[in-house]
Amino acid sequence: YVGGFVIGLQWGVIGVALSYLVVTFLLVYLVFAIPFKLIHYEFNEYLLKLLKIIVINVSLLLVLFFLKILLYQFLHNEIVVFSLSIFIVIALYIFTIVKQEKRIVGFLIHDFIK
């Protein structure tokens, strides 16, 4: 991290942020490789699960972006558009999680009842 900081200083705040990003991406495999080997878990398996989450979140971001544009054409109040957009995206997010991971719902209901 220190090397990334020193290299990034030449380009200011943006350079430091980008150098930290590059260093983090380079070190992420090493950070996860050792614990994953200890518990016999494959890094590729982790990446596939992470990719599913990234795809869901990017799609929800796109839905939010287009929903905001669509709602603002009919409702010119920014607070109402913001509130409706957030409500709809949270509902879609919960629906997506429930659809993808049905066992999570059981855990949530079980913990809520306790």
C-alpha cells in the first residue's frame, strides 16, 4: 500500500485513489488465497458468487436510473420521485434476494420470530 501511495502522489488525490484501487485488486487474490486453502474453498467459486451479486446490483442501479427519468417526466416533485424510486428499488432488491436465495428467507423469519 505504501508503494501505491508514493506512486499516486505524483498525480494528486485522484492518483492516490487510483493507485490504492490497483494495489487492492492486485492483492485481493493473495488476501483470500490463504484462508480459502485452509477451509478448502476455491477462489473461482467465490468469484462466481460475487459476480452474481455484482450483476444484480448493477441491474438495480440501471433500473433506478431509468425509473428516476421516467417518474420525473410525470411527477415534477424531486422528493416524491426520490421516495418512489427508493421504495421500488428496495422492493425489487428484496424480491431478487428472495428469488435467488430462498433459504435466507427462512433464516430471516426464524430470527425475526425469536
